[in-house]
Amino acid sequence: MKHYRIVLLKGDGIGPEIVAQAAFVLKKAGERFGFGVEFDEALLGGSAIDAAGSPIPRETVDKCRAADSTLLGAVGGPKWDGLPGDQRPEAGLLGIRRALGLYANLRPSMIFPQLRAASPLKDSVIGNRLNVMIVRELTGGIYFGERGHRTVDGADAAYDTEMYSVPEIERIARVGFETARKRGGKLCSVDKANVLESSRLWRKTVARVGKEEYPDVELSNLYVDNCSMQLVRDPKQFDVIVTSNMFGDILSDEASMISGSIGMLPSASLGAGKAGLYEPVHGSAPDIAGTGTANPLATILSAAMMLRNSLGQPQAARAVEDAVSAALETARTPDIWTPGTKKVGCVEMGEIVRSLL
């Protein structure tokens, strides 16, 4: 029997509550499909600052590197908002991605049929399906570029640098093409090549990789402003979108709201190896932490992505996703509740998914 070692980074706010339910689901999946799961815990974000004085302790990095995969809840909260940027909880998130070499973030945006009415878009716009995968470059670009302050005409000024190298673009382009090849065979590369030099290199490089290595995948290009408009005008035109760090950050949040609830969307951060970092798209929601009302489904679906992408258990992944879909027929947490369904809390929702699994 295979055994997997998974590190739990519970983080801040509702993080501990939702990660606990996802861990229970992983255990249940192992029981059903014949594999073992062992958990180790480590600190990241605000909880790490409080306990160890750093948003990303060395011990956390070592544990994650030694594990088969990592499941993260969420980091951040008003308690730490006054800290300098490199000492805030979010620095821990950026740091663990870089330390593990996780350069590709996969964020699916889909609508469960039971939640279709929650989308702000009309049925005529959504069509028969909404299932867009956004592939975001994760360790380069403006978030990691040179930054600082200087004086311009006697006034304080600040700058952040957007820079990408050809190898960085090539590797994320391949993730985009590979993902599209396994889905609908369509990849849209998003940039701002009419203005930015880095985007011109991005477009040129993606086109070359597509022509040389993926002639079977249909490649298109959009400027980021047009793409943001097209996502709400006609989202069904998209299959897979590949884009830079900052553009991906913005577009994936937009796509999450098209789906009706950010509380339902998982994500995977991947690198060269099979190990990855899996986390819900939503934040730490400190306003509801400890109330028992958090929605664990995005974290549970992130665990399903882990089963498929890192642990090589696609049947278990599908079973978890089917259990979530079945649970939505009768039960909802407050953020997605509608009349006619039972309103449940975080723990009960996790229990329902496990029972269906």
C-alpha cells in the first residue's frame, strides 16, 4: 500500500478549520482507494510570525521539501497589517512558493450546476458550461522584480520592475500548452504587448514554443484589458489561459466571481517535480474565524487537485469532486446557502462530503 506524507500549513483566520476538514477527506479517500496518508504540520504566515518571528521559518521549508505534497489554508489578517512588506504574512506565501520552486499556478473556474444561479452572469452568457483554467506564472514578473524608492523632481517616488527571461516564459508556456492538450486543445496567451517590452518577449516566446512543440494546440493572444472584458462578455470562449504573475492574479480573481462564489474554487501551485502546494483561492476571512461557518469546499477541492496532480490518484480525485457535487444538492454553508437547502457549518459540511465519499 502506498503511503503519502503531506504537510499541513493551516495558516491564519479560517485556515485551521478548513484544512482540518480537507485532511479528514484525504484520510477517507485513502481508506476507500487503498493508500495511506500521514500528516505533518508547519507554520506559515501570521501564526509563524507570532510563534517564530518569521512568516516562513526554515523548519517549514525543510518539512515541505521532504513531503510528497503540501496543503495550505490561508494567511494574513488585520493583526499583521502594520508590519513592513517583507515581514507580513503574505511574504511567507511568496517565500514558500519560491523555496519549493513552484512557478505555475493552476486556478480552475467552474460552476457546479447546483450553484448556477449564484453567478452574476446570465444563463445566456454562461451557456452550457463554464470551465476555464487559468495558468499563472508564479515566481517572476513585477512581484519579484527589483523595487525601491528614489527622488524624482524633489518628490519621493517608488518603482517595481516587471521582467521575464526566455526560460521563465518557456516553462510556464509549456504548462499552459500541456494543460490545454489534456482539455479542449485551446490556449489563450494574455499579455500587454502593445505597451510593455516584457509582454512583447512573452508573446514571441509563447508563439515559438507553440509552433515548435505543440502544433496540435490552438493558440490565440489577447491583451489583458480585452481578456478581462471577454471573461464577463463570453467566458465560454476560453479553455485555458496562460499569463504573467500580476495579470494572472487579477484575472483569476475575476474568473472566480464569475463562477458565483470564491469559496468554491481550489488552486494548485506546481514546479518541475510532482510535489506541489494546494490551497483555496479565497483568503483567511478573519471576520468569521472561529464561528464555525467557514466553507471548506474550496480546500477539499484543492485536496482533490493534490490527489490528481501530485499523488497520482485520479480515481480518488474524481470521487472527492463527485462527493462535493452531491453534497451541494442538499447542504450549503452560509456563503452559498439558498432556500430549500440545509444551512450547515464547516464541520458538518466536511462530514457530509466524507459520508458521500
